[in-house]
Amino acid sequence: TVAALLTLPGDEGPERHWVIARAVGFDRARDAYAVVDENPEVPNVTPEVHLVPLHELTRYPDLLAAPFVPGERVLSLYPDEETGETTTAFYPAIVVAVSPDESQLSVRFEGGDERAVFSFHAVRVPGDDVLARARRSLANDWPDAAGA
């Protein structure tokens, strides 16, 4: 299972959304993974196969990832406070707090709504960890250039 950035039909045309998906193959010619939405809009219909490049995928849940830290950008499933269920689409958020046992997060979504989520319902924004490592490396090698 992965989190994948898919182009899906929307009310006003195609929209890009991060969703829970299942990898079903790899297209060598296009250098992309074949994935299907784990929760398609229309049930009982053969799911559409989407070709997704590696930079638009991330492991979900990523049980091997380092713990989240406050201030970190994540993609999180959105919990419904009334039903207790979560969406199968991921939404951009910022980690506000981490529980002492690191099993839960408090996240603030783009609209300002703050919710408690399980840590395994969040993933790092693909590429952010690479950028963070590059910035740390740059700061160590050239302290004056790190702010650039």
C-alpha cells in the first residue's frame, strides 16, 4: 500500500489528490508504477489503473520512518470527529505536537482545523526529507550558505 498523487475527476475538471493506493505493477517504458485507488468513487467497478512516477509515491503506512517532529510538513488522513472514521485522501498539514509515546499527532490542516491523528495516518511530504538532509549537509559544510 502506498500514498499516491493521482489525477482524479472533479466537479470542475481533473484534480490532483493524495490517496491510499495499491501498487499493482511497474511500467519500465514509462518509468512509473501502476497503482489503483484503494477506495474508488464507484464501488464494484474495475478500478482505473494510474501510472505514477516514483516522486509522486510514498510508503503508507511507513512503519520504518523516523518519528515526526513539531513544525514538520505532512500529508494526513482527515478524521471525522462525529464518526471516528478517516478519509482515504491525504491533506497537507503541519505537525503541532507529538504524544510522548509518538503514537499520535496533533496536526493543523491548511484551513486551520486542528485534529488529533494516529501517527500511522500521516506521511512525510515526498522530497521534504531529501531537502532537509541537503540543508543540514549544506549548513555543516558551508555555514554561511545555509540560509540561502
